[in-house]
Amino acid sequence: MTNDMKTYTLVQLRKGKQWTQKEAAKKLGVSDSTLSKWENATKYPTIDQVWLIEDVYDIPMSGINFLPNNTV
């Protein structure tokens, strides 16, 4: 069985909504610097924050690549 589901980075999801980092951060209830750290994979959201990300971007956790700078 292969995993054909496409994954998106947080940057791709945000840009797909045509939101600035500031707008997305406000919707997620975090500072824009926190969102920047998530987008650059220098810090990661808690599971509660991941659930909120799922809701805000309308995508399941399995569709989000939280390690955009790394290969898995």
C-alpha cells in the first residue's frame, strides 16, 4: 500500500489562503514570531495547537508536513 496523500507545509497552507503571517498567527492565537518558528521548523506546535491548525486550515494532521526543511 502506498501513501498517495499530498502533504503541505504550513507556509503552503497559509499562502493557499492568501493570508499574511500576521493574519494566520491571529487566527491560530499565536504571535507571528511563533508562527514563523513553526514555518521554519525551528519550533513545533503542541498537539492542541496542531488540532487548531487542522481546523483553521481545514486539513487533517496527516496532510501537514511540519518538517519542511528535512527529508523523512
